[in-house]
Amino acid sequence: MPKFKVAAALVVAGVMALSGCKIIKTPTAEEAAEAASGSFNPGRMVAEIWDVKVLPYLDRKAGPFAEVAALAESDPQAAGAKYGHKEKQGSAPWTFAARLSGTVVKAETKSRSAYVEVDANGDGKADARVQIGPAIRGTAIRDSLDFVNFNEFKNQIEWAQFGKAFNTHVNGLVLEKLSRDGLVGKKLDAVGAYPLPAKGQLPLFVPAQLTVGG
């Protein structure tokens, strides 16, 4: 067979081979991240345990805020054993579950990290700062739970996303429904959690349940 016929046959064969190949699109950064995470869905994970595990746990574990705060200040270890939890690994502070009732004495609602300050003992001064979102700082709800731990996750990124998913869930379920008008002077009742604050700082409380009125 002449050389040019052989070359032509090879070209045709090459084209036919290529036509049978599947062209794979280069994934975007978002698609690659999603693929890397596999089936990991922190929002779904939180939603699945919220009613059946998280709320019942907080109901059982939470103590009256004044009692929890007083014990945490005098003996954090004792307060942690009774009302709190912290990861065994690392140097994370205790996170306490508490029931907070009191009067709103200050409301900051203009920023995304909105909050109210609550007088829990009737002296007119703030005893706790309650986050009302939509942006919630920290991961207090996750960190208060003794039935979840870092070792169940692939890495620090998944653990952090899981913590943020609790905040997102709380915001959508509880905080978005809260009116932002005329909060000062109203009665607040909440069940939630807060990390041990630095000396002289107000506890930064994240509510899992919240009612404001009266």
C-alpha cells in the first residue's frame, strides 16, 4: 500500500478513536471542593439531630444562668462537669449550657452580628450578651454537645463547617422570626450555650430556643 494511503488510514482511525472518547470538562473550584467533600453535608447533619438529640440534650444539661455563671467564675472545672463540655484534644475552653431569663437592657440591631444584652438578676445591668444574628460568632452550640467530637470528621475544615451549620440552623429556625423593634425593656427567655468568657467580659450566649415579649 502506498505510504500516503497508510497515512490516510491512520488519520481516519485516529479520528474514529477520538470520536468514541468521552470529553471530561475541567471542574470549577466550587465543583472540585464539592467532589472532595464527598457526601459531607453539615446542614443536613444538624437538621437530622436538632429535634431528636440537640434540644433534648440542652434541656437536660442546661442550668439556671445565674447558677451556671457563678460556678463557672469560682470553679470552671466543677461548672464544666455539671453544665458544660469541651473537647479533650487541644485547649478549647469549657462551653456551658444554660437557661437565661431576664430583661433586655440594650439592643444592637444595625449590624449583621446583632445582639441584645440581658439583665438576669434585676439590678439593671447586663449579665449576658445574646446573639440574635444573622451572623453568629463562635460555635457554642456545637461545642456544648458531648455526643459529637472532632475525631468523627475528616479534618478541621469539616469540623468548622459543622459548627457553622448550627449557627445557620438557629438563625433560620429561631432568629429570623425575631422582631428587631422595641426590644429594650422586653422579657427574654432562652435556652442555649456560651463559652467561658474572659475575665470582665459578658458571656456571649447563643440561643437554641428563644422567646422575647411582654
